[in-house]
Amino acid sequence: MCNLNNLCKKIDGSCSCCLSKSSGVIKPIPIPLINPHEGALIMSLFKMITQQNEMIKKISEDARLTAEKINSLSQTLGLKQSKQVEFSSEEVTNPEKLLKILCGDNCQHDYNLQLISELPSPAFKEKAFSMLLQIIDNNGQKVTLPTSTGFTIMLFTTESPPKLMKINTSGDKIMRGTTDADGNSSVLFRKIVIKEVTSHFRNGCFFLVVAAKNLSNIKPLIIPNFVIKARKLNCDGVPRKKHKLDDESVTTTEVFS
């Protein structure tokens, strides 16, 4: 067949189709035939693309169904969890609850601890303060025990259940200085330093507790709403210099009076 005329039967190029004058008729452009091997390859690629499209559609549908199930499940669980969190967030510990945790069922005590010095309000982080207490009976009279006993200071959070604070948010001991003291009538914690601020915790305060180590007949002293703030800054933005604890504020006369 001639390249210029589909009706020409000559295949050797000896025809005169190229010499014929244009008659104004648009002659069709010949389309080359596809090699049978190439046609098979194209058909295979077409089938592969079709199969991939079907697989993608199926995966997409499966993913949609899975996502719907996960959303339904998470909404159900989320509602339950939010109710529990909301319920627990309303619970806080009060001094009575904390006393029961510390003493158990033994709520009868022969003696009490009475704070006779003034606590800083608020206290400041890394700034020392002192505490002076005396042992009194249930009638409010100062007593002297036969032997000296040990006392310790503790900090508890206000959440329920309360948490005994031993380390601060930086991983260091939360208190240093005089955290333990002995006495049989008066108890002096001369220098207490707390290395945390209460704004990081529930209600922005702690319970400050003083309790006897080995005697269960002395009622622990629980001081609620104990607030510790960051140190005050000077004009240069640097924490003010620590002042030496004034021993005159807790004199020997006060301790043994």
C-alpha cells in the first residue's frame, strides 16, 4: 500500500500518487499499525492499572469503615473518661481526711502540737524560715513528756488521695535544712528551706504537717493552705540576696518559756 493513498495497491513505490495534482480533497493521514507484541504489553499495563484502581478503592473503603469504628469507639470511651476526670477533679483532701490517712482509726490523742511562732504567708522558695511548736494536752495546757521524742515536717498535696511530696519537679529533694527535730515540751525547726512553688500543684497550696515519729498519742499538726511562691527579684531581675535567719526571732527564752 502507498503511503500517500490508502487505495493504491502498489507497495514498491512505483505508483504516480506523488505526482497527482491536489483535487481539494483532504486525504487521510495513515496510522501505523501497532506491533502485536507492543499491543499485548499495552493491554497488560492497562489491566494492571485497572486492578490497582480497584485495589485502591477497596483499601480506601476499608480505611473509611475502620476510621468510623475508631471514632465511634473513642467517642464512647472519651465520654466515660471525661466523666471520671471531672468527678475526680472535684475531690480534694481536707485536714480531716488527711488526719485519718496519717493516724488511721486512732483518732483519739492525749496531746496536741500548737504553733507558737508565726509562719511566713506566703513562704518563698529557697528562703529559710523557722517553726516553734509546743506540746499541749487536750485542755490546752503545756506539758512536758517524760522523754524527748522526734518530730518531722512533711508536705502533702491537696488532691485526693493526697501525695507526700519528697522531690520537686526538678527531681531534687523538696526540703532541706531542719526537717527533723527532737523535744519533750517545745520543738524548734530552726531553718526550713523548701525548693518548690505551690503554683505547680492543685489549688496552688500544700498541707504543711508536723508529726511525731514514734508516738501515736500526739496529734499531728496540719496547716492547710500553705503557699510557697518564687523568690522576689531585684531591679536587675536577679533573686534578692538571702538574709541570714535572724535568731532573735526565735530566742532561747521563747523555746524554754
